[in-house]
Amino acid sequence: MSCIAPFDLHCRRCPRLAAFLDQVAADYPAYHARPVPSFGDPAARLLVVGLAPGMHGANASGRPFTGDHAGILLYRTLHACGFANQPNGDHPEDGLVLHDCRITNAVRCLPPGNKPNRQEVRNCLPYLRYELSSLGPGGVVLALGRVAHEAVLLAEDERLSHHPFAHGAEHPLAGGRILLDSYHCSRYNTQTRRLTPAMFSAVFQYARHLLSRS
């Protein structure tokens, strides 16, 4: 699958995810419960790629990392590194604006158990390719977690074996762009201290450094 496609709010490429969202929409009528669009600066040089919307976070609010635990650290870090106008991203009408940064997900729909399968990741690749296509030379992609890391590489037609995931790792992409890896800012990773705020901040600070050179 090598095509590029803009975001489709009504996408139903994945039968399992579509059926699950239908049930979630019935259980929570006020929730967004559809594919979640990207958020941020359309001309951004930094693209942050997460895993998928959370049940009571982006799936509810319709904005990536908004309303869930992972978003607390993410938006606080973006603000501290100069990529956001404020440290909080609590709801879509909170006035949050991203500077030179855009956020998306490897999979745009909420997956059961927060675990998309491989085919669902592949079905979403055209939308990720669309996001990646907007990054010019010197652009930085920051993948949050292994699934996002591998989705970016698949979207770029890169061999996974040539680019192993590791927190803080740096991988060259075509066109002079760079892929950086970070552990996902999930509650599990932060509460177990697998990922500390200092570790997370260091990756974004390095992304800022890379962008300053372009």
C-alpha cells in the first residue's frame, strides 16, 4: 500500500475497529467515537506520532492526547520546549495552539484494548503518509512507542530490521528528515518510571536542536 490519502472522518477500512466504534458511540453518545484528525500547525516541521486514540481521551474529545493521562505529560513537555502556547490540553476548546508541531496517531480509530492489529496499522498507512509528505528536508518525526515507530518506517517503505526501536534513538529518513524514538507517555510507562519527565523532555529538546539546524 503506497498511496497517500488525506484524513477521512468517515473511514471504515477496518471492520473490527468500525464495529467497535459503533458500539462505543451507542454506549457514549456524547463521545467523538470516529477517526481522530491530526492536531497542530499544518506547516509544522515536527510531527509527533502516537499509537491510537484512548477510550476516554481522544476518542471522547476528538483531539489527540486530549482528556487522558498521556496528554498531561505530552502537552506540558511541548510547552516547556516551545512547541505549545500553554502547558495543558484538557479539552478541544481550551485555547491550546501548537507552534511548528503537529500530532497524529499511527491508527486513527480507538482499538479494543488499545491494541490495533498489524492489518489495522497497515490500513491507516495512507493517512500517515499524507502527514509525513508535508515534512520537508530537516523535518523531524517523533514516534511515541514501538507501534508508532514501525508505522512510520512502513509508511516510508523502510526496513524495520534496519531501524530498531530504542528510546532516544535517531534514524535517517529520505529527504533529509529524521525519525526520533521515545517510549510512549502512557500511564504505565510513567508510573513504572520506565519513562521519566526528564527522559521525555530530553527527546523533545533534541528535536528542537535538530530543527534549529535546518
